[in-house]
Amino acid sequence: MFGHGLGGEVLPPIIIENKQASLSISITPSVFDENPEKYISLRLFDSNTDAIIEHVTFEFELKKDGKQIFKDIFHDELGNLNIKVFTDNSNNITIEGIKEPILGGWMKSNSNPLILRGPVFTSGGLYEYTIKILSINSDSNIINEEIILDGGISLAQTNYFNVNDYLNEEKTLQVISYFDTINNFNFESNTIEFSMPFDWNQNLEQLSVVHQEIRVPNTFGDFLSTRYDSTVNGILLPDESVTIDDYSFEDRTIHLVVNQELIKQIQNEAIRTSDTTMNFQLRPSETVKFPLELVTPDLRYEVFLSWEPEIIHTEGEITFFVTFEEIFSDKSKKLVEYDLSIIQKNNEIFSKHLTGNVNSQTPNSHKITFSNEQSGTANFVLSNIGGNSLSKGNFILVIQSPSDIQNDSSIIPEWIKNNAAWWADGSIDDNSFVQGIQFLIKEGILQIPYTTQGSSSTSNQIPEWIKNNAVWWSEGTIDDDSFIQGIQFLIKEGILQITS
């Protein structure tokens, strides 16, 4: 049995005594935490009119991991049953209330709520329910036919995992599941993997969305990227399913949202991997996604940020582009004052009060140069937009020093080395190879002195030893520096023209 997830759901309507009846069920709050108090709400209503169906008696069973938590009969005169739940470590579950005289369903008294005490919500994850409708419309109107409704609702649970970055420093990642329990977590080669029970053969019409959050500390520089690639059962998710939220100063939240339509689209292919699990993978993308975006807490502005060069490095000028768009307005062009600051390790390393464009296709640009001492992660903070304290936003930056760029071989995308090998054996032409090298130089990944570039050579013949170098570099036989010497030779001779 697999459920439909989330902290609540509305089941499709069924016919009960000539009424199109739907059941709404929810747990609030829908997050598993130290608070022992929660509410279970059941509401039976006419799906055509949204009117509550009165005098409903429910037989209600709740299970977790296949084990029964409780099973009893409950009644509400208005058909809107609310059960107050106090979870504790006792051995038994007790019910406080009065009993309806005909079917013996537990119900609230005039002055006190209906209370359930005991080991009910002892962990996060998926809780399965089975509900039988025993009476409607009047206490004595007992339904002869068996009407059974079942499904599952979830309590979101935060999971903590300690991993080591490429410097062997320990970082704590959080995975918050809004559907079911997280299993098989693994972090290797800058890639997060985990799985979750999921029935790919279930009725997907009752499923709304599967939502996971991965929270990455802002000190985890090599996992902070402008874009992430994520897969489910090996199937690449579209960009709109993976979003970045940098609102917190302490960490970045990456949302993985797989909606019903997407699950239907990938269902047949996903089942080939597993029909009982949803296997997630998340890693920083090798390509850049701009602009980053956020919405201010007061819902006044949508803010977009990009920069160039795409890799932020020290001792070189970085141009940031900021665009403000009003969310609810006539979208007319105007000017607005705002504060821009860059915070690193609780210290302000840049601060300026500015005036910029709003609702304009021309972004506001700011040129900033970082010193070597400022390498690492930092917060790019926009605040007091238009003089409003709640019009603010934060983006996380990763600032690299030249030594970081040269020493971190993983910064060179794998496709570049593949290009080098294919170019050497003639599978791709010179132009395709040059585009890859231009990318590395533009982003500061390969440091090539621009001043040494020669004029266009009368002979575009690339020496054979250069292609040999490309093969050896792609295989890891020679290091980056040896390969760079060959590229410098081509530039000096004017064989390879690198545009700025």
C-alpha cells in the first residue's frame, strides 16, 4: 500500500445515497517535529455544492509501515470531524470524548474537543488510512453498502546527513521529504543520491505533487551552483522542477518538485528502474543558468541577478546585473532607491546605496572587484528596495581565487575533455574545439595571457604534437599546465584566435 503524500488530500467523489460525496482529510501541522500536538480533520461534503454532509459516522483506521496505530469509530453531528492528537511514549492509545448511542462512535462533548492520546505520530513519513462511511444525514441512517476510502498522507521529516567536501571538511546536508521516508542517502563525486518508497502503479489521479527540499550550508562552496541537474529513476527533470531559494543567510534550499503531470509523463520509463521506489539524484550542472531570481517577502518585487564572467574570481572585475520588476502594478518604468551589500562571515565587505531602474529591460549593473582574502562564499544582499524594509532579498555567491581555479581539476567540465579527445581524432572540427577553449578562458578556468595573442596566421595548420597533447590531457596523462602551454603556442602563432 502506497499513499498519495502531502499533509492532506481530497479524494475523488463517490456516490453515497444519490450524493456526489468527497472526503477531505488532513493533519496539521503537517511537519514532524518536537511539538506533540496535532489535529486530524475529516470532512465529508457534497462535491457539487461544497455543502457539508451531516451526521456522519466514520470507522477510521491509521497505519504506519503496515502496522496499525489505531482503529475505532468516530461521529460528528455536522460531518466535520476534528480529533486533537497528543503523541506521547505511552504503550496504549486512549480516547477522551462521549459516545454516540446508535453506533457507538466517539464524538466531542459540548465543551471539550475529541482527544486521542498515545504513540500516534512518532515519526515522519507516510501514514496510510482506511475510512468506512457508516452513516450520513441522520444518526439512525445506517448505510447498508460498504463504502471504503483509503489513501495516505504525510508528515514532512527533516533528515540530517554529514558529508565531506573536496577539502575533506565536514558539511551537514538536510533533506526534507514532504512525501515519505528517505532511504539510501549517498554523497559521492559532488552528487547527492537518495530514494523514497513510491508506488508507480498507483492511481496517479489522486496524487498532487512529490516535493523534496535539499538544504546546503552556504559554506559548501563546491556544491553551490547557478543551476542543478536532477534525475528521478535516471530520467532528467526539466529545469522548472528544480529551483533555488537563497532567502536564508545560512543555507541554500534546492526544491525538487515533481507534479502529477510530470509523473504521468515519466511513469512508464521510471518503472523500468523500479516500480516501488523513486530514486533521486542531484548535482551541480556543468552549464550556467541565468538569471537567478527571487520574490521579496512583501510580494512587491521580483528580483533577477546575473553576472559576468560567469565564474566569480578574485583580482578581476565582476559585473553584476540586477533587474527589479514590480509584481502588482501597471509595470511603468520608474526609479527606485535600494541598498546593495555583500556579507561574508558576518562582515560587510561591500556596501552602497543606489538608485536603479524598475520594470525596465535595461538591468542595473554594478562592477565589483574582490581581493584574494575575500575568496569563499558570500551573500549578495539587496535591501530597503523603495524604502520598504520587507522589500529585500539574498543570493549566495561563490568567489574563487586563481589558485582555487587552477587547483580544482573538477572545475573543468567533462565535456571539454571529451571535446579535446574527439578533436584530436577528427570527430569534431577545429571550430567546435575552439568554442570549448573560449569557454574555459572566458570563465577563467584556463588562465591564458591575452597579451600574447598573435595576428592571424597565414597557415592554420595545427601541429600534430598539439593534438597529441589534447589526447593525453583528456586521459589525464598530462596536467592542465602542460595543455595550457600548447594553447598558448597556438594563440601566439595566431593559429587559434580567442575573442574576448
